[in-house]
Amino acid sequence: MTAPRDTLERRDPHDCEICGSRRGFQAFRAKGLAADDPHFRVMRCPECGYGWTDPAPPDSEIGRWYPKEYYGRENVRFNPLFERMTRWFRRRRAREVSSRIPARGRVLDVGCGRGLILGTLKEWGFETHGVELSEESAWHAKHRMGAAMHVGNFVDAKLEPGTFDAIIFWHSLEHFRKPVAALLHAHQLLKPGGLLVVAVPNSDSMQARAFRADWFHLDVPRHYVHFGERALTSLLERAGFEIETATHFCFEQNPYGWLQSFYNAMELEWNLLYTILKNSSARMTPVRKHPWQAALTVALLPVFLPLAFLLTLVEAAFREGGTIEVYAFKE
């Protein structure tokens, strides 16, 4: 099946590019990272649940929201314990991908970050490719994980159509100004029957509804768009994919979404726990500037952490998890 042409253009802030509705409304004003620019707001479509950041920073300005500390030295963000955990989670993710495609297939990870998934797949004999916006963000995937890196805009990357067995958007699709175009391009690059893996924050989740602008996974303005399951399903089907599975349980992402959002709602320094867990080169705000808040954050962990795990199980049971992970195939 040939992917349908994308014909919708957003004409004003109220237009939804997924379902075409022109009834988009302001859900709330953004907080946190976007506090320095209080004009940012999150718009939402009442028909399909799709959301978008308005105004969307132009390509010429989005780079300032990704300072060098965002990546960390050599793209290593967390302290040693959480680095080991992150690598374990990525290895499990690589196993999920490898179980669904031919051995030694070609895999493309769009917005691959450090390339940990690609590094594991390369160990197992797969041909690995990654896409990142800058040489700085691509450094670790290229020099440590051995992936063939394509630096720049994904849609403009010089890649041969119909040659990939799998394409991954692991928490990267929400960083695209035009996700419709990105998925249409992915459809062109995949072989017939090729695998598409998409994981995104779930804007229809229990935690998103509970915390709204304080929700950890919102990340305005770095996230241009905000998906619920209805909107994501509609977009994937429109781009020519058939969904195999969609899961709402993610032990890596969802408990932390609850945990950090609790603290954000207390009006503590934005994402302070996240800052504490990082290594020094990846901290955009020094912890020493907020000693009493840091002490309170640690003191409340025995209360908030068990509650976060419990709520993660509850939201997954109701299929309203903080993130959605979808496995789909090119029709």
C-alpha cells in the first residue's frame, strides 16, 4: 500500500493537522523550562486529542533550548547507577526490536541520542544507522556505538527508500514540528512489512490530566506536539501503518513521570530531582543553589516513590499510562 499524501497544512493556531478540525483550544499556559517565555501555551484538539505547542519555535531558534548541558559530556547524562539502569533498559528495548525483524537487518533510529539501542543491535550483527540534529548530539552514537550517523533534518537525510527493516522513534517524534511528514518519510524508507517503533508521552494519561502544566513529560517548547493514543493511532494509520501492539506500561519512564510531577506541583525548582540524578556536566541548574529544596526532595522520596509505582500499575491497567509504546508494520 502506498502511503497517502499529506495535504493538510496548519493555517492558524486552532487547526489540528491530524484530523483537520479547526476547533483547537488553549489547554493551559506552559511552565518550567518555558517560564522565561510565558507566551508558550499548549493547544489541544477536542476531536482527536492531539496537542501542539504554540507558538512553535522556528528552526533557527530551537537550538537555544538544547544547551550543551542538555547532552552532558560525551552525551552521558546521569550518575553511574542510573547510567547502568539506562543501558539495561535500552538493551531490553533492542531485544524487542530484534525479535520482530530479520537477523542482520538494517535499523534506523531517528533521534537516537547516545545510540544505546543501536550499539546493542550492532553487537548482535545488525546494520545500524542513526539520525541526530547536530554533530555534538551525534558524537556518542557515532564514536562509541559505531552507528552510521546522518546529521541534520530526518526528512532531508540521504537514505535509500525501501531499504530499512526497522525504524525507531524512541521519544523523538514529539520533537518534530511536522510529525506527519516524518512518519510519511519513514514509510518510504521501510521495506514492505518493515517495523516501525514509536514511543511518546501520553497526553491522555492519568498523570498528564492530573498535573497539566506541571507534568514532567510535557517539556515545552522542546516538544512541539503532544500525543494521546487516539491521535497517535490516527496518525500512524494515515501514514500507512498497521498497528500490532500498543502498551501503556513502561517501568523506565512512567514511575518517574509521576514522581517528578509531584515535586513540580509543589512549586520546587523545576525538575530538581531530575537535576540531582544527572552527572555534573549535564546539570543546567547547580543543585547547590537550592540546598533546602534538594534536602526536601530527598526526604520525601520514601513517600512519593511507592505511590509513583502504585499509580504506574493503576494507569497501565486502565490503559492510560504516562507513555505509549507502539509496534506497527508498513502495510
